[in-house]
Amino acid sequence: MRLASIHLLLSTLLLVPEPALAAAGGWAMNGPSAVRLITPWQVAPAAATEIRLGLHFRLRPGWHVYWKNSGDAGYPPTASFSGRGLAGAEILWPAPRRFELPGGLVAFGYEREVVYPVRARLRAAAIASHEPLQWTADVDYLVCQVDCIPYRSALGVTQPVGEPRPDPETAPLIAAWWKRLPQPAESLPEVAAETAFESGGGGRALALTVRLRGVAADPLGSDLFLETNDQFDCGRPRVESIPGGMSFRVPLSRRQATLLPPATTFAWTVTGLARIGRPMETLSVEARRTVALEAALPPSGIARPLAAFARGPRAASLLIALAFLSTLLALGLWGLMEIPLLPRKGHKDLRTALGFAACAGTVWLLYALSLVVGAERLALVELALLVLALLSWLRHAGRRDKLEGPP
Amino acid sequence: MRTRTFSATLVLLAASLLGAAPAARAAATVGEAAPPFTLKAVDGKTHSLADYRGKIVVLEWINPNCPVSNRHAREGTMTELAHQHGEVVWLAINSTSPQSSNYLTPAEHQAYDRKYGIDYPVLYDESGAVGHAYGARTTPHMFIVDAQGRLAYNGAIDDDPGGRKTKAQRSNYVGSGLTAEAAGKTPDPAVTKPYGCSVKY
């Protein structure tokens, strides 16, 4: 153990990345970052078929490396592993955090220190020979503050095999980061996860909603991260407490104007959760769900071509203007407002009926408008129409009183 | 008469108030009109997207102080592609804020362009307005605008963020997109995830 520490110290001091006969390879020192390959064993068990390695990064304060979806910028680290007895290795991704960048951009990743757990499969024959195994990882990564620096490092570690002996430094370190891996929602019987796709505004106002029951937000706050889906750009999630759980709503915007496929798959990770009744245990949950997109589009056959037409603010203005005109028409037909060319006398029942028809037109136009604008603007338009009707009735009542004079 | 004026005023007021309110979020979408812009190049000349209607335009978000953008300058990724597709208008846009430590003066940028043989216009978008209109997030971040002025591609230059493959091994999405456009087809993929440093807005 002391030898291992001295070796580690030496390789750190000498800044030389070299294979080390220990649970940790030498640090590769790259500007604001240092990275090494670690194993949890000083001596790995000869019967092992899988081993939990780690890519251990230390970063200068303010610098970060990336999650599997790097966010708006950056890119995640990649590594190719090789060596005797190694049948395959896969980088796993602990719960990330969010970094705010200038211009409203965000990055997802880790700062100060991170161990990316690596699940490595072993060839039984090689490990049974009890000879030390030399493994290398050819790592590419980007480290960013506001500025970014790409690095490439060849890391190595030599793993003795025999009577198993865990390393007191690296074994708990790898275990601690392994615990920070998100747990599949399916593996948590007390947690119910619901993923839904919402579409309003004629396919313009899209959102993904994830509701988790059986969990509460950790005091440090909860967040949702989506893996990249090329079809959509993701906004910031709105996090809310709901009875017995948490809700996350992520606004999506389409990157392509083509028709949406009937369904698509979203993979999400929710971090900063606590199990209800066990508030001290921080939990991250992940799931990969295929959701139907077609069902969420406007249901009415009439609305669909209209939704296709009604893109952008000019269509909204046109619909608003038409809604006002049809309301004015109704008010004119009912005799509450003077409108040229409209008959003001005779056929009273017919005029009243046509007024209702004009109102029906307004309702349809407002429905169409609801596909283009948000609920608040729609409510404002409706309020304005109501004020218009109220004012014309007040003027009409005032004129009538003047004509009729005091009783 | 007074009633007419009164109602017309109401209609105009409401329509202008409600219709002019900004839409939720307007990012450039592939298949729709590319956001128009007029920007000044490092040499002081003005370029408008509208000037190039009828031609295919490539937009490259650039930042010489970003090592990823700089690697492509060193490797000649963009300049070679621009020369291979001589029919295409290639414009680089630098959206770095003058407050950023990454900012270069036009003279400094011109020296950089000469050093790496960047012979296409480099436009300055100091306010970041054009970058935001396109949703440019990284340097490099690439867009193809087709001859009709529609956005045809939005994403990465290639599939090799770390730059470990040879040029021949890489899938260059802009290269294949331009070949598709020249053949009257649409780029496939039309959207990818861009990689690189964040745009220094």
C-alpha cells in the first residue's frame, strides 16, 4: 500500500503518464485538468468476469468536463480501451449538473472531480493465468471554463491478479461515483414514472412532461436532463412539486419542419431526488421511453391544414383581426353598433340569428388562434372582444336613453 | 361616423397590441425560410443573405480563439470544402461579444484569416442577434441555406469532435449536404448535434 502511494505520488510529481503496477495509473496532466485510469483492486480476483474501472478527472475550479449529452456546446469524453483480458469496456455517466454559459447557453457535466465509471468485461482465460494485466485507455476529452481546451491522453494501468485485495483509496472512490449513476425507473418499485409529449399551437408549442411519483426534491434542487434527440431543441425544464412527487416540463422546439414521425424515443435523467420517507438519500432516476407524437397533434380535421397555414405572428394578427370583424358584424346585426351597409331595420329575428352565426364564426377563429398563440394571449384577445361588446352596448344604451328622454 | 372611427381604432389597437407581441421562441428551422441578415465583414464590406438568393449559402460560426474552430482552420477543413464547391457562397460569422476575452479586432481577424488561407468573407455579429436568430451554439456550428433561401442543414461539420480520424475517415455532413443540394436533393442528415466551444455571446 505504501509503495503504491509512493508510486502514485511520484507519478503525480513527475507528471508522467505511465502504466503503474497498482490500482491507479499515473496522472496525465493536461493544463487545467488531470486524468488517470483507476481500478478498485490492488489485486483483482482471478475469478472476476467483470471489473469496475474508473476514468478519474481532477479539474481546476471553474472548469468542467461533459455528460453524455454535453448540452449546447462541448462534447463528451470518448475512450478506446485495450489490453490483455479485456473483452469490452463501456463508459457510464453519473448524474450531471448544469452550467450556465454566456448568451443563455447551457452545458451539462461535472466540475472539480469526477470518476466516470467504466464497466469492463474480462476474458476468463486471461485473468485465470494470474499474470498482471496491462490495460490502456486512449481518451479524448474537452475541458471548458468559458474557454475550452481539447486533450488526448493515453492512460494505462497494470492490474495484478490473484488473492483479491481492494485498494483503500480507489475502491471507495469508484463505489461512490458508481452510486451516483442514475437508476432505471423500472428498477425502483416505489417510483412511478410517466412520460408524455404535449403539442399545442399547431405543432409549434411542444413539450415533454415527466411526472415522477414516490420521490421528493432534494434540498439542493432537482433537474432534468435529456439525451440528445436530433428532432428537437430542448429548453429549460420547469420543475414543480405535485402531490406525492415531482413534475418536469421541458419545452421543445422542432429543428426540422417536416412531418413528425408517429413516435419518438426520449431518454431522460432526473437528478437531485429524495425517496419519500428517506430524505437523506439522494437519488437520480433515468428512463428511455417511446412516446406517441401523432396523438398530441390537433385532433380536428379542419384544424390541421389551418395549423399548417397558421405559422408565425402574421397569421395570428390575421386571425385576431378576423375575430374582431366577426364580432363587430354580430354587434352590428344585433343593432348594438352602427355599421354601414348593414340593415338596421326589419327582419329582426333574421338579424338576431345571423348575429349568432357571426358569433359562431368568432368562436371558430378563436379556436384556430389557440393553435397559434399561448393561453395568455388568447385570454387577452377574448377579454378585448368582451370589452368591445361591453363598450358598444354602453354607447347603445346611452344613445337609447337620450332618444327616449327621462321617463 | 364617430362609431366607425371608434370601432376601427379599437380593432387596430387590439390587433397591434396582440398581434405584434413576440412569439414564444423563433429558432431557425430546417425546411423554413432562413433568418435574413445584413452584416459587415472584417474588410468593411456589407453582406446580406438576400444578396445571394439563387445560390447555396454555407454559414460557418467561427471563433479563432476556440481550439475546436481553430483545429478546423489548421486542418483546412472549411477552406478545402469551400474550394471543392466553388458554386457555393461560404460565409463565416463571428458572434463573439466585444466584452469576451475571445474577441478579435477586424485587423487581428484578417491576420488570422491570411495565416490559414481563409479567403471567404468573415462577418461580425457583435450583438449576437444573427447567432441567436439561427440558434448558433458552438464554434464551429454549420448551416446550409438552399437556393430558395430555405434552411437545409443545421448542425456539426462532421462526426469527429475530438479530431482523431483522418479527413477521409470522417463523415463530413456539410460536404455530403452540398453534394445532395447540387443534385437537387435535400441533405441527409439535415440536422445533427453541433460540437465545439460555446459561442461567446
